[in-house]
Amino acid sequence: EVGCGRGVSLEHGPEVAHMKTLASLLLLVVPALCSCASSGIGSATSSVDHPLERVALSPDGGELVDAIAATLSSSGGYSGKVLSREETRSLLRSLEISSITVGQPENLAKLAASGIDAWLYVEADVNALSDKPKSVLLRVLSTRKPDQYIQLDWKNGWGGMPGSLADAAMKKDAAEAGAEIGAEVAGLLAATYEPARGTE
């Protein structure tokens, strides 16, 4: 019996090892297929100590910025004025400022002189296949104090394996991402009014 037992062990040894390998792979793959994460704000900070009542948006931000603007304008928490991309484009043209050089101190000063308190722009990492944003970095620069700003980063959701139906279902498009980001920015902009209230 001992000899037979050894024979069976030798005969089926490679198969057992193969099964163990498959089991190990399943332990790694199954959680990846079943796991997921929702989209959301990673971090949000503000160093602004004065009210941002009029905000100009980057005219190059596309649907994402349009959705942020729409959410800010309809938000009950923020009562300031948000210029549309077209309004901002017209203003920059009249001030002879290129959209890619707005962040320069002298150009922020021109915006401030025109009654604009802040310049909002985004940097988005977009999936080339789905055209959905993978991550977004947003900044709102004070035109009066360029060293002060609001900043937040947002990451899209994911599910299962990259490119799977589950993954696609968890990801938000530009309009949905903009709405989620806009809701967070509305609160941060509204908070800039608090220092002014404290000095009344």
C-alpha cells in the first residue's frame, strides 16, 4: 500500500501542482473581477481669505467645464456669478489675453481690474477609447492674490477588469464628472465669503 501510495503521489503530482497554481490565480483574479470603487474627490484645499464673487472659466475646458459651470450656477450654496466659456472667451479677447497665459500675474491683474475675482481651469486625464475622464485636477486662482487658490482632485470610478462592462458602468462621463466636481467647488467658493462675514 505504501508503494502504491507513492506511485499515486508521483503519477498525480504534476496535476495537483497545476490545480494549486490555478487556485492561486483564481484567488488573485476573482477579487479583481468583483472589486470596484465609486468616483469621488480625492482631496480639496483652499488658501483663499477673501470672497470670490465673480469667476471666469477656462474656455478650453469643453463639456467638463460646462457641467461645472452649470452646477455652480444652479447651486443654492454659492451665490456668486460664474461666466460661461463664451463670456470668458469674449472677455479675454477684449483684454488681448490668450487662454494659455491667463495664469500669468499681469494677466490675472487685468482680470481683477475687469471685476473678475477668480480664474477656474481644469487639467483632465481622459481615456482615449471611452473619452471619459480618468482623473481631473481643478484650480481656482485668485486674481487679486495669485498665491491664493482652491484646488481639488477627482478620480473616476472603476469596476472589475479595465475595459470590462462592469468597469464601463462604474465610470462617469464628462457631464457627470463636472456635476460632481461642481457640487464640491460650490461649497469651497461659498466658504470664501466666511472671512468677510467675520470682519463685519
